[in-house]
Amino acid sequence: MCGRFGMFHTWEEMRLSYNLLGPALNLMPRYNIAPTQAVVAMIRAASGSNAGGREATGFQWGLIPPWAKDPSMGAKMNNARSETLAEKPSFKNAFKRRRCLIPASGFYEWTSTGTGPKQPVWIAKPDASLITFAGLWEIWHSPDGGELQTCTIVTTAANETLKPYHHRMPVVLNPDSFDAWLGDGQESREDQARATALMVPAPEDTLMVRPVGTAVSNIRNDGPELLEEVSPATMAPKQGELF
């Protein structure tokens, strides 16, 4: 699964990595992004001078289906299981028509230490380059006529590297698969089959893991110090660091 991640790469790094069109976004470095917070994702531009290209836009993390009566549903929809996307009412239409790329500098998991608080770990690429999660997005219309764009991260079974920390992991896409995941706009069986084939665990050498301090467990904490590697001897929680 993915319940917390960081995104502190610059706009220029994003633009080059995703071949983005459109105006630059003013991105602030973030080290502890939680569900229901604002995130950036890339979608296929549907119209205008950028039609067919990739553009970045803002979303709320936690997908709210169009038929939801209120936005509270999104708080529990930050992840979507790849095995059931095509059948689940909450995700099946987004899987057909609204897939996106969600950039991350890395993400967190927690594992039991046997005693005391769970051990958080930071998971990132060995070369510190951008990670790209497979995502889905929707537009929810509120009763007063407002619109809210929301998204979710697609998950699959964990690879051997991440199994000690969780049995699920985000679907991680490589640049060669970006276009196949975003789709061709045809909503065909072939288009969905190409996307389905990408929902597999990442190769073992894709990600590295290192233990970090328990400060990340509090969503109020957000800064580069959260990524500092720790040893088990320094894992005792400080006042206010637990959920």
C-alpha cells in the first residue's frame, strides 16, 4: 500500500522526466504527504494546444467517485487494488478513462519491531530519481456546483524487497510505460489490456529501503530531517511523535 509519501523534486526535474507541456507549477518541497492532502499528477491533455500531451495538475489524494453523496469517502480511497480495478464500482470507470501518473520522491512504510512503536522506513530509488506511481483520477461535483479533482494510487503485491514491511506496494511505472498507462483515449479492450499488464511488482533493484525516525508518524511534521537514517538505538519516540 502507500499511506504516506514525499515529493520534493523540482518542477524542472518533473518537466524533463515527464516531457510536460503547459505552464510551470509552483511546487513546495513536501516530505510527509498524507491522504486528503493536495498532490500533483500528470494526465493526458484532452483539448487545446496541448491536446494529446502530458500536463500536470492538482488533485486531492483520495478518490471520490462521481456518485458519492459527500467527499468523506475519499479519506479511505487513497489506494486502489490492481486486482479488482476493472470490477469495483468506485474505480472501474476511472480505470477505463482517467488514468494518471503520480510523481513521488519516495514513500514510507511501517513495520513492527516487536516492542514499542512501529519502525518507519523510507523507500526510494537508489539514484534518488523520481518514482512514478500508477494512479486513477475522478471529478466529484458537490451539491453546490463545485468541482473537486481527486486521485488514488494503484497497488499490487509487494516484491521481495518490500515484503518485510508490507504485503502491498504501489505500482511503479518506468518511462517506457507512461504512454501505455495514460492510454490512447479510445477506451478499448486493447488499451485496458496494456494498462493491466503494467500492474505488477517493481523489479527487485528498483527501490532501496532505509529506517528513519518516528517523527514521520505525525502528519504535522514535514521537513528533510524526516529522511535522516537512524539505527534501532535511536528509535525511542519523542513527545508528540505518535499518531
